Amino acid sequence: MDQPQGSATAAQTDEGNVEICSTCMHLPGCKLRSKQDSPILLCDEFEEGEWNADLVTALIDKHRDQRGGLISILEGVQANYGFLPEDALRLVSARTGRSLVDIYGVATFYKTFSLEPRGRHLCSVCVGTACHVRNSPAVADELACQLGVQPGETTEDREFSFETVNCLGACALGPVVVVDGHYFPQVTTREVGEILEKTKTGLDRVEVATDERVFPIEVFCARCNRSLMDHRHPIEGHPSVRVTISFGRKHGWLRLSSLYGSYTIESEDQIPEKTIAHFFCPTCHAELAGATDCPLCAAPMVPLIVRGGGMVQICSRRGCTSHLLDVSGLGA
């Protein structure tokens, strides 16, 4: 493979001065290959939305021998393309030995999958019982009005896809709207336009003091159930989350903001961009490792238990902003 046009970074191969994409794991001379067994699935070589057999093949090889591997493969395809292209499903069938009928059955059974191209942004409104009684149907109607589409449809400019779901697992925060994985709690009809505007501007840009998507959580070690909160060292006005990390030959502390939606961290050592770190509990010293890979960059996700029930997972790769929150265990 040649150096992708527009690639922001490059690395030299061991054989000479040939520049290659610094995240590409398909070249034998890539210096990153020796640091990770599995391929990095997102790369400037693979433009979003463009069909690429190498990317899908890497996903298949990574997950096909795992329990529930088919769903993981389809999740990876969906994450990269926004839907499940027919050619990708045929390749999955050919390389896994599963019939195309079976694969389509799985793809159509789970609502998270789509066989049609979706917009750049996916907007979901919960209309389950807890959100329904808090006026979520009115929120859904307002979104439909402002977007000019009905649930299950995509705007003509392919900017937004809109859907309603029966439950998002965050009943205590209802009515809930989720856009591209970002939770907006207790949404009113007056806030719909602001949410759409924030989405167009960039959801990763947050104002900690005023953004309603940012709220404090208290987390515990998933192994020993001891608190990870450091009240003596606040970040952004709240106790920080303290863990121990290691990367390369470095080993030291890392503190994260306890505000869900904030990406502020402090660390003992400078962590290079795109580096995958190993997280450990500072009390029991167990590694905080889960079974889930990041849907954006395929790095391991780090699970943390949320007080009152539920779990938050953060990506272990420096610079990746992927995070998942499941608060289904919280009461009203």
C-alpha cells in the first residue's frame, strides 16, 4: 500500500525511508505491528463509507472464532460504514461459512443494524414507559418536525437519521435523546433545536460548566469493588478518578475527570497519541480489562462500575474519545 493522500502522520519502515500510514497494520514494515497482535481497523487508507474488502476481512479474522463473533463482525462493519453493505455481508458469508440467509436474519433481527445507508448522525429518542410518561413522544414529534422526516427515515442531505427506540437503559435520565452515542438527559421540546445545532457543530466540543450532557459519576473497581475516586485531587471541581496505567516501559498514575462527557486527564508521564495503555486498580492492582473492543479504533475498552448500578467503559487508546455508558441498574 502506498501512503494515503492527506494522511496527517507517517512512520518509516525498518527497511528504509519509505513513508507509510502510521496506523496501518497491513504493511510488514510498520513499526506498530510489533506492538499489537490485532490490526488497527481504522486508518486514513479506509475512507469512511467506502467499501474496502481488507477492512472487512480484518474484522472477520478478529472475531469469527469468538462466541457471538458474527454480531461483533456486523457491529464492526456497521461502525465503519454506517450500514451493512451487501458486498460486505457476502464476504462475511464466504469467509465464515455462514449462509447469507442466516446473516441477513441476524442483521434484520437487531434494530441497531441497518441494510440501508444512514445519515452522518444517528438521533435516537427513547419512547419506553419511563420516558413516555415524561413526555418523550412530544420530543420525538419536535425532532421529526425540525428534521422533516419520520422515525426510521434519513434526511435528504444524509445529515441525520432519526429513530425511536423502546429503551436506552437510562430510565432515570428520561426523556433521553442519544445522538452518535452522546446522551442528552431530561430533554424538553425547547432543547431539540439546540441538540441538533450542537450535533452539526461537533458533539465532542463540550463546555463542562454549562453542557447538560456532562454530569458527575462515582466509579469503582470492577474486580475489588473499591472506590476509584480521589477526593484530594479534584479535576474540574469534582473528585478525580485515579487508576494506575502502564504503556511501553512506563508505569505510573493517571487521573481522569469524573464528569461523564469530559475528556480531561492528568498523568504522571506524557502518553503519546494513539498509544494503548493498560489500566489497573490502585488498590487490588488487578487489570481493568473488559471483553469489549472500542467501536471506533478496536482498542480494548476499560470497564468501571458506576455507583448505584451500571457501568461506564472508556477507550484505552490515547486520543480516542469513545465511551459507553450503561446505567440500566439505576433507580428512578
